Amino acid sequence: MPHSNSPMTEVLVAADCWRNEPDAEAVIQRAITAAAGNVDADVAGADLAIMLTDDAGIRTLNGNWRGIDKPTNVLSFPALQPTGARSDDDAPHMLGDIAIAYETMRREADDEGKPFDHHLSHLAVHGFLHLIGYDHESDADAGAMEALEQEILAQLGIPDPYGNREGMD
């Protein structure tokens, strides 16, 4: 059952490789609902789109928007937010878009020995947190964002995604 603070999340399959993961949408919906229930941001009824793409698609996005000519696992594109008071006649509040690349995500999950759905949940939560203003530009910001990810994922029964990092305390 969706949390009362959950955004309206549409999952768009843009690459056929995702057809091998019929539960991907349910995994993402569950992760976004958990994340929305654990943040101090009003995202109830807001719109969010998650595009499930492949490495070629995300490489294009990464090149066009970040000037980095390589694939990555997840990209977030926060929507510009209107200024001023909202009215009942306003269009739905847009959070933004998230893109997740299948091949990169699958390779990372396999390399790290993580279940596919656990890594997908983590990337969905990570992307969502970026949309509402979290980042990892400084060590302090990264620590806060990672702690929140760990808390959200723990509620989903998913172990600490950062637990296997070498050189970490």
C-alpha cells in the first residue's frame, strides 16, 4: 500500500533488456514509497518518471547533460520548481526524472555479489534522494545521504549497500 507521502511514480521501459526483469517496476515502486516515507519533503502527489534504459541510452544522457561520454548506473534530473504559492488549479508538482541503465546496474550487482532487486532498489532510492536535494559533493553530504539510503534500504530488508567498500571504516 502506498505511503501517504508517496509521489505518483511512472516507470517507463525504454530498452528491451529490462523485459528480462518483470518485477523491476514493483521493486522500484516499493523503493520509492519507502524513500518518500523517510524524508522530510512533501512529495505526496508529485510526479516522478523513472526510465529503464540501457548503457547506450544512459551514455547519451550522460554525454548530453554532464559532458561525460560513458555509461553510468543512474542519473537524476530534478525538475525546476515553481516559485510562489501553489493553487489547487496548478498542474501536478514535478519532482523530475531518473534514468537507470540495465547493463551497468547488472554488472555492478554481479561484481558485488548483490541480488539484482537489492541493487535496483538502492539506485532508485539514490536517484530519488538526488531529486529532493541530497547530493554527495562533500564528505559530510555523502555521509548524510548514505546514512539515509542505509536506513531506507534496511526497512526494505536490504543490507547496507556500502558495507563491502574497501578502505572504509
